[in-house]
Amino acid sequence: KSTENSLGAFCGALPYRVTKQKETTQTLTGGNEWARLEPEEGKFNLDEFEHYKKVIIAAKDRYLKVFLTLHHFTLPLWVAKRGGWLNPKIIWYFKRYAAKCVEQFGSEPETYVTINEPQVYNKLAFLDGVWPPNKRNIFLSMFVQLIQILSHRYAYE
């Protein structure tokens, strides 16, 4: 029975990717859904953290290394309504969220990734304008890149 299929069925529609190397599955690369974990500012859903813990443990039980991504392209609605990555306060929102993730998941993931493919996000959202907030402005793109760099830096602390 394929580990990818059984784990994939367990994960459901979560943004997880199983990486194969030499016919054996080696890693589970997955992104938390920030909106599920912090649906309202400062209010964390511990049931959702438990769900993600089960996914991580299920992966590790299958001898997979877990690479856990904290931001995988989507934002909670409350963050988006406040400007998303265009609002410098997101640095502190993201830092708080990252700290809660580390508090809850600890050393279970082998690796934490703060922000998935920030250049892809910036290109599609602020240069091509095909992802929310659907802007086409190089200066906004550069501003958001700076905000994401600072968000990464402070989350890493």
C-alpha cells in the first residue's frame, strides 16, 4: 500500500506534498492554514493544532521527515481585511502566530519554513496581479518583499 495514498487520504485537502526519492518516500512538505489556527486575532484554535499534530505524527510514523511551512500563500480573513502583507503590523501578527506554532508543535517537524516561495507570491499578487490583492505595482511588490523579510526575521527569533 502506498504511503503517499494512505497519508494523503489522512491529510485530506490540506496543502501537503509527499516527496519521493529513489522509489521511497522521504519527506512530507506541508503548510499550515493560518486561518484555521488563528481564525480571529489572538484567538488560537487548539483543536486545529491537534489535527495538524496528528498529521505530523502520522507522517513520522511512516518514517517521513516533516518540513512544516507556516505561511503557504493564504492569510486569515482578519489579516486580509487589514491589508495583508501591505500592512506592516503583519510582522507582529506573523511573529505571534509562528511562536504559537513552535509552542504547539515543538521539535516534531524536522524543519520549519516561515514563508513558502515569497517571490512566487509577490510576482503573482503584485506584478502579474492574478492573485489577491490583484495589484500590478513594482513598488508595492518591493514593499511586501521587505515586510516578508522582516516577518521571517522576527518569526525566526
